Amino acid sequence: MRIDKFLNAVNITKRRAIAEDMLKEKIVFVNNLSVKKAKEVKVGDVIKLQYLEYADEFKVLQIPTTKSTPKSKQNDYVQKLGE
């Protein structure tokens, strides 16, 4: 699944357009590499969102098969690192 679709499907971003903007501004890193929206996400990848003041890191546990998932199921797909 593409990174822009993944961020939206697992509720890391509210809309895919927001994910695309973040990718364009080079806020999103996969395995410490800045990526474009066509980057395919795999199980085990570490996604980092580098904001001005802080960063969020997520480890991909599984790839969703649907376009969206309930927010309550987010922990099935990603594990937030650093907490």
C-alpha cells in the first residue's frame, strides 16, 4: 500500500490530502529516508513524522486491506514508538 493511502487508512492523518501535503513538505520518513507518496509501505517499516517541535514514530505491524479502518483498531496496524 502506498504511504499516502496508508497514513490515511490507519488514521495517522485525517485526510489523504493532508498526507500528500506532508510528503511534499518532506515531513514523512520511512526507515530514516524522506519518501514520495508512491512509496510502498511494508510490514516492519518505521514511519517517522518530523514536526517542528517533536517527532512521532510508528512501526508498521500489518497492512490494512480496506480503504479505512476504525480509529479503535489503529493499534492492530501500527505501534507508536517512544511511549
